[in-house]
Amino acid sequence: MGLAVGVVEAAILFFIPWVPTLFETDVSYVIWLLAPLIDLILDALLGALIGYLVSLGRAPSAGRGVILAAALLGVAGAHIGWLLALVHVWGGDQEVLTKLATPTAWFASVFAGALLLARIFQPHALRLFDAGATWPIRFLTKATLGAVGLQILGLGVYLSRGVDVFESSRAGAPEDVGKPNIVLISLDTVRADHLSLYGYARPTSRNLERIARQGLVFENATAPSSWTLAAHASMFTGCLPHQHGASWGTPLDGSLRTVAEVLASHGYETVGFTSNLHYGQRAWGIGQGFQHYEDDSYSVRHNLAATLVGRELAQPLYHRVVRDDRFDRRNAEELNRDVIRWFHRRSPRPFFLFVNYLDAHSPYLAPPPYQRRFGEISKAAIDEMNAMKGLRIPPPVPPDRQESLIAGYDNCLAYLDDKVGRLLDFLSASREWSNTIIIITADHGEAFGEHGSYGHEWNLHREILHVPLIFIGPGIPAGLRITPIAPTRQLFPTLIDLALGEAVPLGRLSLRRFWTPGYQPLPGDDTAVSELIQNAGVETRTASASLMTSRWQYIHDSSGRAELYQWNADPQEKLDLSADPKYDQTLHSLHVLLQGMLGTSLRPWRGPEYLFALDQPGYSFQREALFGEAFHSPPSPHDRPVGTAQALFAPDASSTPKPLPPDVDLVNSLPYH
């Protein structure tokens, strides 16, 4: 029975995405080996237990057999029912009673149905076994044992092969060994002001400091959003979230060209490695254009975690006994191992390598010997952090727990810094090093109560948007620190510019402008827009849009509230100037500028819900951006609409963009170009 249930579970996991808007699942074909084997073991134990309990009854042996069979069928039905109840539920975070109701109902209905069928067919079954015909049982036993043997053999072969890779649908162009190799390292959840590279008191980034001395550092790099998918999608496409459309339940639109696709079409081998267990998965569109993309969907641990046994038994047990973390999470050392294994079998073509580390993400549990580098994070602090998830404005955190959380986070930064240094030391020993450009950045930062929230995803304040950005390699000046605002969204044209040079002229769209001799800043060179939309599952989260300039940060949210900070004089943004009448004109000017940058951004907008979310009763942010004061203001001759770099490349005709609702189609059709 367990074998049969496991096959059904494998089919559900392999063919039905947890999020209905995805076109792919986050498991591999190994689930067909793993789920039946796990369910076989589990149901064998349950069958033995139920059989023992039934044998204690006073019913005739035939009656006990019927009850046993019905109970086992009921358990199988409950198993499948529970799994189906979790499908399309974000992380399975249902109320306990809701989670239990479905499997209970399935068990009761299947158990009752099995008893009814047994009552109908019992005479025929008794005649069969009275005649001594036990061959069905012998046949099923041998078939099951044979299947188990094949599963174990297949699992062994799978493990011996190592991590599989995805093959891109786009073949690379002929090799061109004259082009530079490009390595993009994304440090998930790393805020710049907690790195000693950026003046932090604790020595959290000794290796990054060493590395940065060989190149240049952007002092004020700014993320396009405060969470992983939206930020990485912007870095890979050059578009803002309302343009690329990647949202909490929506993957990156496949019709946009990613930097990996552009480089692959110009002869690059494009390879990606990520430890992000959710939004880093290929199904969310981040792997688009990579000829090899290794996420966790091919790891046995991740496939085990996807099963019902993994989610409801193994993961809670791991939490209680080992550590309060996902047991399928890959750390930086494991990720480095996978990158190095690929490096030894790479092609002779120039490569674009993307590496995404997750080690600074909550729950801030650094491995030995880093777990006590700046103080040990306490169990109480981890519990406090877990309790604050889903709360936009959590209750005050006691100072000792606050310090413990920060110590744990800083420990993780030191561990991550060490592993990044080790990876770059390995690459520097290769013959390609002299022709390799390294870019190190982060998708977003992390908050520790500075503006009433913890983690990220809640707001667009500087502690979450200010990220590191380092360039080293041929043609990159050493020892330079660049102070103007640098949107990490512009990594899309910058990477293409560095890789292809004059073959794809991008001019001032590239961040290279900041270190080009004779550079003179122009209007718009030092501004950055960021966007955040509500998560449908978290009602307390507000949508917001931010405009960062060389002096100001202006934030407008969906409640109608405006915030204004003079960040260059108040880097921690402790003083909100929006209520001071003296700054009314500044607020107005920044609001018009923000609306102008959003309203003139290149279309089609694949995620206009980012802008719709800023509307309020009687006021439409989007309408004002399109037809209001910003629309009638004469554009600067140096202004380039957001998304201009994406417009230089033909859309992907082989991909089908997600269908747009009627109101979005209407907006895209209006004559406001």
C-alpha cells in the first residue's frame, strides 16, 4: 500500500506546482524513487501497528483481515488527502485544525467505503482463500520486494552521479575565448552597513576588504526591492518590478531577455548556482537563460523535504533535535563544492557564472567555528524572530534578544565572507583569472527593528535597500570608492557592457560610466527607484515605492503616508522630515519625480499591480503618473526611461508571457508613449 501511495505522491509533487501560477515544480525525477520508498517504510510500520491492534480484537480472522485492509486503505486515503490539502498552500501554513480535518475526512470516507466493498465481496474472497489460493499475496510480496530493490539501486546510482544540471533551451553561440569571464556573486540578505568594508565596527568582512582593494566599491548601491525574486529579476533584466512582473505568487515573465540569455547568445557558457530554497528555484524564472542551473530541486534532501513525511515528520524533528532551520538548506561550503566541480568540467568558452549564497538569511545560525564569533544567538531570540514573522509592526524586542539576533547575523556574515574568499582564491589560481571580472552584491538587506520591522519584505528603508557592490578585474580601477547612488537594477546593462563592449553599445546605461575617465554626472545618474507590493497572504503588509537621490530618500506607501529622510546626513534614517512644513516643496518635487520615472518607464508593464497597489480611495497613483503633473513636465534630454536597456534586445518570441487581466491590457493600450 505504501508503494502505491508513494507513486501517487510522487505524481502529485512532480506534476502539480505548490504555487498554481508556476509552470514547473521544484522537484526532480528522483522523487519517483524517493517518495515510494519513504511511504513504503512508513506504511509498513503503520500496517504492522494496525495489524497488531486488530489482532487483539475478538472478531473472526476473516473479519480482522477486512478491518485491517479497510484501515490501511483509510490511512492511504488520509495520506493522499493531506498532501492534496497542502498543495497550493503557501508553505503549508494552515491552521492545525484545518490541516487535520481533510485527512480525517479522507480516512473516514475511504475506511467506510472499504468496509462496504468488503461486505459485498467478502463471500467471494473467503471462497478464494478457503481453496488455498494465496498466490496474490505471494505475488504482491515478491513484486514489492523487487520494486524496493530497484528503488534502492536507482537511488544509489542517482547519488553517485552528483548534482544534475538543467539544460537551457537556447544553444550557445560559437566560442569566443577573447571575451572576459564574468562572475556575479549575490549575497542574499546582506546589508552593507553590517560589513566592515563599509565601516562596521565588527570585522565581518575581512576577505571582502582584501578583495575590494583590487578593484572598486560603490558606497551607495541601492536594491530595486526588499525581497529576493523581485530584486534578482530586476538585476537580471534591468527593469523595475512593475515592468518585469515578478511577484509573491508570479514568476519572472518569460518574454523578457535576461542577462544570461543575452550572454549565451554571444557565445558565453552561462551557469548558475543558488542556495535559495524557494525564490531561487528555476520555476520562478531566475534560471531563465542559464545553460546549466543548479538549484536545490535536484538534491535528495530537498526532494525528501517536499514529501509529506519530510514536511510533517522529518522537518519538525530536525527543528527540535538538530537546529531551528530547514534540513535541506545548502550552506556556502557545499555551494562552493558544487561550483568547483562544475569549474573542472567547464567548456573552453568564456563563462558567465552566477552564485547565490543564502547563509546570512534567518535564522542566523552560522556553523562552527563561527557560531560564537561575535556572540551566540539564543534559542529565545530565534523563537522571537519566528514569532515576528507575519507582523509588520511587532512588539518591542528585549535588548538582550536584539543583541543576540544581531550577533547571530554578524556571525553568518563572517562565515559567508570566509567562504566567498575561499571561492575567489580558488578562481584566482586558474589560468582564466587575469581575464575574469568579479561582481559582488546582495539582493537586499535585513532590518533589526530600526523602523519597527524585522527581517525584510516589510518596507523600503535604507537598512534594507543599501547593499554592497564591488567590482574587480581587468579594466576595473583599483582602490576606487564611488559615492553616487548606483541602482543594482543597472547590473543588467553593466554586465553586458563589460562582457561585449562596443558590440552592444550601452553608453550611460551601464555603471561603467562612474569609473570612465572624463565622467561628468548628468541628471538622473544618481537616482534609484525601488518597489514593494503586498503579499496576498499577509494583510498587514503595505505596498510602497521609494526614490533615492544623492541627498534624499522619499517613500510613498499604499496608505497614503509619505516619509522623507536626508540620508546623507542621517544614514540610519532616524528623523522623518515629512511632517515639517519646511520640506513641503521637497516632498512635492520628489513625489512628482518618482511619478515621472514610473509613468514614463518603458512598456509593456507586466506587473502594473505594483502601481495599482499605491492607489487610494479618490486618488490613483498610476493615473497621476501617466497624466498628471509628471506627465506634463518637460523631460530632461539626458533622462532615459527605466527599462531602456531591455528595449535594446528583442523579446523572447519562444516564450509565452503570462496573460494579462483586461484592465492591464487597457492601460497598456493607452496612447501615453
